[in-house]
Amino acid sequence: MSADETRRTVVRVDDITAGYLPGVNILSGCSLTADEGELIGIIGPNGAGKSTLLKAIFGQVRVRAGSISLDGEDITNLQADRLVARGVGFVPQTNNVFPSLTIEENLQMGVFQRPRMFAERVEFVTGVFPDLAPRLKQRAGGLSGGERQMVAMGRALMIDPKVLLLDEPSAGLSPVRQDEAFIRVSEINRAGVTCIMVEQNARRCLQICDRGYVLDQGRDAYTGTGRELLHDPKVTALYLGTLGAEQSTS
């Protein structure tokens, strides 16, 4: 897409307040936009509300004020199954596969609302993740953490999502597997899927994302392109630490 073309906004979060318990707000005036084809990164300290923001978009945390829209239509507080039907995919950080089911059966669960899509979508998913193709009959419970993450991403892609929400795809993985996870996210995005990713590995997240948001105390404290944030002295000092400072000057 050329620089002078205007991208369609897929997800818009406007000034939302949300939390798990009555009277306790984790998000307080948080906003975000994700345009078609973008890879959005969300970073920030522990407890900033990063995962809560994804769960609020996916209808798992009650939004008390503000609004969330998908392709211009209000989806605030819609239930997860209705969001899936509208093209919102979600990959949680933990418990993200059905361990007693095979890889193929996990992928089938991704299109349980539209089973006729299975053949077409499994071809797409195994194209993105070719390692899955010869192992479709293997049980997911016997997979490594990185392999499970691949299956979880694949299952979310089975619905041909308009947007894919990823909650810390590199969490708990070895450094090598972390790099593989970021490569997979980039490949999914290059395949045309709009992605919103929460990550603790802030440096790597900013290196691959089109735009980033830094959340702090439930608000978006900084925003900009990944490169801008990676080289912003305030962001480096407050959120990336010494490693971030070293890498941002390399």
C-alpha cells in the first residue's frame, strides 16, 4: 500500500474505562487504533493493563465507559462468540490449546461456527505454518511451548480474522523460540492479517511493529511508530532499560 493511500480503521478503542472488580479500574481512559494490515505493539510495565486491554476488546473484561468498534460498528462488551463470528481472533497467553485433541482437531475448533471453511482455511494455516502439515494427527498435549503457540495462532487464523489479538506470544519461551514467535507474528501480518500484540519483550516488539503504544497505569502514555518509540530517550529510560538503550543505538 502506498504512503498516500488512506488505510481503513479496523479496530478503534476510544477512552475506555474497564476492570475486573466493581469500582476497581485497570484501564482509565485508554485509546488505540489499528488500521487495516497494521501490526500494533502494546508494551509497558507489569500491571499497566496491557492484557486487560486485549480482554476488553475481546469481551472478557467489562467496559464501563468509552467504546470499542470494529469496522466502524460498536462491539463494546459483545460476548466472545459473537466477536469471533465478526472476525476477531484471540490467542491467550496460557491454556491456549486443547491438549487432549490432535492438532487437526484444535484447528477444527477454530471453525466450529463455519465447519465448511475447514479445508480452505487449513490449507492457508499450514501454508503459514508448514511444520504443522505433517503432524495434524499428533496430540497437542505432547507439543513444546513454541509448538503449542503455533497451533494456537493457527486455530485463531482458521476463522479468516479481520484482526488477531495476541497476548504475549513469546512468554515462557527460550530466546530461540521467542525469535521464532516474532517471526510467525510477522508472517501472519504479511499475509494480510491486522494484528494487535501485547508483549513483555518490548525491544523485539517495537522492532517488528508498525506502530506501538506504551501503557502505564491504564493509559496510553506514549505512541508512535515502532522505530520512533525504540529511539525515544524517555521510552528507553522508563520502559526498555539498559538493554533497550544498547539495542536502540545499534
